[in-house]
Amino acid sequence: MLTPTRPYLRPQYPVSTERLLLRPLSAHDVEALHAYRSRPEVCRYVPFEPMTRELISERISSSWARRELTEEGQALTLGVVIAETDELIGDVVLFWHSREHASGELGYVFNPDFGGRGFATEAASAVLRLGFEELGLHRIVARLDERNEASAQLARRLGMRQEARLVQNELFKGQWSTELDFAMLADEWSARRTA
């Protein structure tokens, strides 16, 4: 069944999961973001270099300041906070690519100090819910570097299907990179939620 994309996404903040709160980033988050976004091992397979505090502050006041999606081409970046401790441990993003095709993309970056506890899966699942249930997307993809096995495992845990392996399709940070493309459809999301 065709479900048209809603004209906007205006989440009620914070977006709550069992253990986490997802919320807009603020100037108070600079140090926590810098703690992982400045690390070379975190940035190795993502499309940005290690970030300075100044760049993070600039992003918080510009591209990461968005609290809603009202037009295709926009992205919503949310901080991921452990509800019990109020620690910011990562950030997730939902890109709205096309209103006509009801398509979007999921992205995520987490502090490895908090790895192995299921936090990334829980937060990314909340973003899929926002995209499918609140924005009304038909299809959400996740594109990643094949060498980033942790990210591929996360996409699989979310129930996303690997659809493509694009061999050496992009010159990425001075090396040819092979891209893995994962995807999920709204009806697949619904089936997982009711199972």
C-alpha cells in the first residue's frame, strides 16, 4: 500500500527509548561530541575528518541546529543520551532525500567507550521509527564503507537488507573504497514491529 510522505517531521523531544533519550544538540554537548568525533579511529570510515571543538560548535549552531524536517534535502541530527546518567554517547541522523520517492537515509556515530551494550542499535532503531512512522518514508538506506564491519553488523541487527556492494566506487580519504548499501522498506519495518 502506498503511504505518501507526510509534509514534515516534528518529533516530541526527547525521543525516548528503553534506556536512551534522543534530543537536539546544544552548546553544552561540545565536549562530549569532541570526545569521540575528534578520534581518528572513529572518523576512519565516515565522511569527515577528526573534528575540533570549534568546528563542532559551528555545526551545533548551523547544520546540526535543525529540530524538524520540513523539506526534502534536509537532515535531522540528534544527540543520543543515556537516560539514567545524562551522558551523551553518540549522535544519529535522518536524511530526507526525496518527498516524491519517500526515501531517506540513516547515519550514526558513537563513542566507542560505550560500545557493546546495544546503545547504537537502540538509537538507530528509534530513528527508523521516526522515518517510517512519523515522516511516512517508504524506504530508508544506510551506506557504509565495507571495512567498517561494526557499522555493517549494526545495519544487519536493525533488520536492514544488504542490497549492493559497489567495488572501489569512490576515492575516499586517499584510498578506493568499496561501499555496502543496506535498506529497509516501511512494510518490513512494520512486520518487524508486530512480530
